[in-house]
Amino acid sequence: MFGLRESLDMLLEEGLSNVFARHARIAGGVRRAVEAWGLSLAARSPELYSDTVSAIYVPEGFDSDTLTAHAYDTYAVSFGVGLGQMAGKVFRIGHLGVLTDVMALSGLAAIEMAMKDLDYPIELGAGVAAAQDHYRNAAKVGLSEAA
């Protein structure tokens, strides 16, 4: 009950509209990273995108379970696996909860390193840079609104 009370206090202190905006902003950065990697989301169109989690297809010939295991074993970062018929085809990046832009960048960097370690056809740093641009632009909007 104390934990529930604290989590509700945190939500109310930040404000629900701010929480939803933060999740949308972080999700947008993840989507920019996926695009920069040349990968695709399982959600095929923007109206299907989730601000809570992104499922990302790995390239043909790669196994997403190997990727998530490598990321965990090598960099101590956990990513979601594909479930059911998506097993081995997608990995999941969550962008919900007490998460900041910088924390999301850390996860993107970790999965990017793991992909490069496993010879994925990506450019190291491309996804992180795309997400950084997204977060910087979102911060500029926030600063201009505050001015």
C-alpha cells in the first residue's frame, strides 16, 4: 500500500498530461532510432504505434532471441523478446514508467552495440544520433513554451 501511494504521488506530482507527453516523446526517439537502423516496427502504421513499447523486427537471417541474450550477457541490459509467433523475429524496447530521454539513449546504445557485435547491417551510432536529434528538438520546443 505504501508503494502504491508513493507511485500515485509521483504520477500526480508530474501530472498525467506530462507523463503521457514524456512517454510519447521517448517512444518517438525509439522510432527514430529504428528508422536510422533501417529496421521496421511490428506496428505497420502510425495509428498502431504504442507509447509504451516498440516491437522491432530483426533483419532476415538474424534471431532476436540471440540479440536480447547477447545484450543481457554482454552489457547487462534487458530487452523484451518476441512472444508466440513473433519469437525470434522481434525484440521489444519499453518506454514506460520512470524513464528519461537519457535513460532511453542508454538502452538504445546498448542494443546498438549488441547488434553491431552480432554483425547486424547497421551503422554504429546511427540510432542513438537519430534519437538524440529527436530529444533535442523536443527539448527546444519545451524551452520555447517555457519562455
